[in-house]
Amino acid sequence: MNEDREFEELDFDDEGTVEAKKVSVFVESTIGPNQRKEKLVVSTDASIAEIKATLSNLFGLPDTRNFHLAISGRICDDDDLLVNYDLEDGDVILVIPISTAG
Amino acid sequence: MKKSNFFSNRLTPDEIYRLDRQLRLPGWNQEALKNSSVLIAGIGGLGTEIAKNLAMAGVGRLYLVDMDTIEYTNLNRQLLFSDGNTGEPKAVVAARTLFRINPHSQYVPLFSRLEDVDPAIYETADIYISGLDSVSARRELARRAVHNQKPLVDGGTTTYYGHVYSYIPNQNACLECDPLKERERETLAACTLVGVPRKRIHCLLKGQLFFEANHGRPPNIHELSEMEIVLDYANNLIQEHFPTDEPFGLDEAVSIIDHHEPSIITINAVIASLQSQEALKILHHLHGTKLGEPNAEYTIYNGLIGKFFYFERPPNKNCLLCGEFAPPVERLVVPSSTVCGTLLPLLKQKGYFYSPDDEVMFYRIDKTEMELVDLESTLSELNIRHGETLYCPGLTKSGRDVDIYVKILYPEVTQ
Ligand SMILES: [Zn+2]
């Protein structure tokens, strides 16, 4: 996984994939010292890990192991592809803490 | 006549006096709480706070499950413990302290792994509350909640954040509804450290290995000179491979090498209080008093900005634990003298078939180590307990292959 992936790279240029579509979503971070919501265009053939790496840069989060993404009430698996989460224009991707300590 | 708090004959005059201020709450039903029992899994930062809250609120019985003993570093946030208690089991000391806080309730300490708690207790408790610190323990508790159809109020923290989520059977998602392949946080295997460091963190781990190679033991994090050796090595690597990254500082290095989740009582107390309040409402609902509405959404608290976030968690119908095609739980009420092999004809009566060529097997899963059931023995000979779950794969029902769970219930215990 290349964590230095640039934000722009999300708009994949490869037209080869049939399934992939671009959707315009909102990303809201529930962690960090600032409440932030950003608009973002993502390609649905991206993996969750790729999206996380991008958001890590965008939101200034140090380590992708410190947060999960939640889409439509599902907490996303890093190995999964975005296409499996039925993302539509205007949907919200939440950046959430991995709060497993007791 | 409507239930009265002040004239309840379930409560002693002493209790009525002690609880006076909450008995005045609109919609409150103290008798319901007095008749309730709650299983609290994990008596740490969250569990101690939750137990304190529910004890003070007068919940009738608390089962306190924890396999750990008290450490000195618990004392910054776990108010049921004090200096003299280090080394003692958390569950036992908690029960003792709670009895001093409110002697009118019962506290049952279970110094045990979740897996080994008597299945009858999971049957008896009205709800489960999790103050656990690992994903694997949460999964164990979640399975019990789904199989026993009990609400499970989960909570957790990390640094300045926390979450609360109440699983409500047949209403919202269970823990397994998200098919995460890699649930546990990635641990760094030694093999990832061979060769050129690929991440900043690898530099520090290499520094640690360098120290170990030279001294035959890991560095002592309390020894400045030893930490400096590790840091020197690590920061040289950073300069070489990640020139734009920050070098490691002492505090950062200590917290990584001696890894513990950072925890502060304020965040613990917020999350534990939310869990307790949800639990009190759910207990009211279970006993027929509609007090407010349990929050079925996943709630996140960000203590850095003082805000809450919520999202819905609809159940996943393909979930392997609670979904449409998940193995069902069949409850069998049989005497303990039943020979295990004769469970098969009982299942046949319920429409489950098995090919005579196949060997049907039952596995005991309510234990730390899964165990195959000897079909020639009786339930009591194998010490199979009331409420214990057996897993039975490879049956067919209505022409479809099914695996099932069989819950063994003894008539002598079931009324
Ligand atoms: Zn589920």
C-alpha cells in the first residue's frame, strides 16, 4: 500500500473498468481537534485502504491504522473495494476512531 | 393501581430512604431495577465506572467478569481499586468495594475468562454490558448476546475518543454484521523488519532490535541511557530513509516500545455513563416500563471538540451470526441423564435430518477450548451445563444444508 498517494489520483483515468463510476461524496471526520467535512470525488473501484490513505493526507491523520471508515452504517474493511458499499452521490463517508480500549 | 416506588414491597424502608431522590424521577421504576441482573464484562476503566453507576442506582444483581488482577497503573482511572489492592483480582475487589457503596444489591465476582463463565449466568442476566479491551473478547460476548437474544451495551475508548453502541436483538446490527477480515489491529511481525525500513515506525523497531542484539535483552524504558541508544539508531535510519520525517522523541519512543492504550478517566467516565444510562432505560423496557427510548445508533464522542456523532447500523441480512442464513439456535429441554446420541432423534422431530452415512458431531463451544462431545456419554457425565451451547454442523432441513446450535436446558433448572 502506497501511503503517499496523492489526492488527485483518486479520479482514476483508466476507463477500462466497467463497474467503476465516480461519485461525489462528503467525508466527515469525527476525530481530531477540528470538526471537518470535505467534498470529495471518488472512484468506486478504489479500495478502502486507498481511500483511507488519501483521507489520512487530506485530514492530517498520522496513521491509517488509527481510524476506520463507515459508509451507510457499515464499518469498512481495509481489503474491501468501495464498489461493495453502494456509494451514491451525496453520501457521507465517516472517519471514525477505533475505540477498543476499556 | 400503578406501580409505586415509595410503597414498593420489594424495597426495604432503608432503600426507599437512600434512593429517595431518584424515586421522584418521572417514569422511574425502581422495582424493575431491583429485579434486574446485569452482566458487566471487563472491570477496567469502563467497567468500574459502569458497576459503580448501576450499584448506586440500585440494580439488583451485578455479575462482574474480569480475568485480570489490579495493577498500579489502573489507579489513575479505576475508582473501585486503591493502592493496597494491586495483585488482587479486579472482579473480587470490585465486588467488595461496591458492597460498601450500596449494600442493598448483590455483586457476583467472576475472576474468569468470558468463555468459562457458567452459561446459566448468560441465560439469567437481563443485559450484557461490555467494558472490554479487545476485539476478540467483544466477539465472544457478541455471540452470547445474539444466541441468548440479550441486549448488549458496548463501549470503548481510544485517546480522547470513545463510542457507545447498544445491540438490540432483531433491531440493529450485531458486531459480526460488518464482515471485517482483519479485525484485530495489525501487529508488526518480525519479518516486516528485514531489510530497508519501509515506514518511519520500522526505524524505531530496528533500534530496539539493535539494542537487543548488543545486550541480549530488551531496552529498559526507564533507563535514559538505554533509550538514547535506541533513539540514536532509529533517528539515524530516519535521516537516511525518511529525511523529511520528524525524528523520534523520548516520550513517543517510550509509548511505542512499552505499548499501552492511553486512557484518561474523563473519557472513560463519559462513555461509561452513557452506557449506564442506556442500560437503565433498556432494563425499564424489558420490565414493561417505557422509559424514554434506547439509542439504537452508534454514538461517537470526540472529547477534543466536545461533540457527538451518530450513525445508524442496520442489520446485515447476510450476517453469519444474526442474518437470515446464520445457523439457528435450537433450544432443547432435556434431563441431564440424556445420552448425547439421543439428541439426534430430538432434532429430527424439529425437522433436522442427517444422512445415516455421515457421522453427526456436536462441539462444545462455550469454553476456552472447543471440545468434541462423546455421543455415548450422558450430558451430566460430560458436565454439560444448563444453558450450554453445542455446535452441530452438517444437517439438512427442508432439503437445505444447515449447521445449527443446540442449547441444552435442564427441566430441573427451567422452572
Ligand atoms: Zn449480525
